[in-house]
Amino acid sequence: MGIDLRYPIGVLFAILGLLLIIYGLFGVTADYSRSLGINVNLWWGLVMLVFGAVMFFFAHRKRSLQHKLSSGH
């Protein structure tokens, strides 16, 4: 039938989230004075990583459910 759109969306958000997390951990901390001292890159990287994992989980769950239904178990 084709690839579920949640797979590439999940991978994209997970990769971008990881990049933001890495930049948030090793980036320049002087940039966070404008954001009230909050490491915005780290927090949004975590949000994007979780969203990517959720999308990947739902795509995998749908595929495994379809496989179970087609095999008759």
C-alpha cells in the first residue's frame, strides 16, 4: 500500500530534536539571557524527539496490527 507518512515524519523530528539537544548541551550559554536563562534549544529538542518517537511508535503499531490481522492471529 505504501509507506506510512508517520515514519518519515518521526525520523525527521527525531533527527532535528537530537541536533537541537546537542546544540543545547554544547552551545554558547550567553545566548540564553534573552530567554530568561532557559535553555530553549534543549527543551524544544526534547519535545521534538518525543514527538518523533510517538509518531514512529504509532506507525509501527499500525503496521504490527495490520500484520496480525492479515495473518489471522
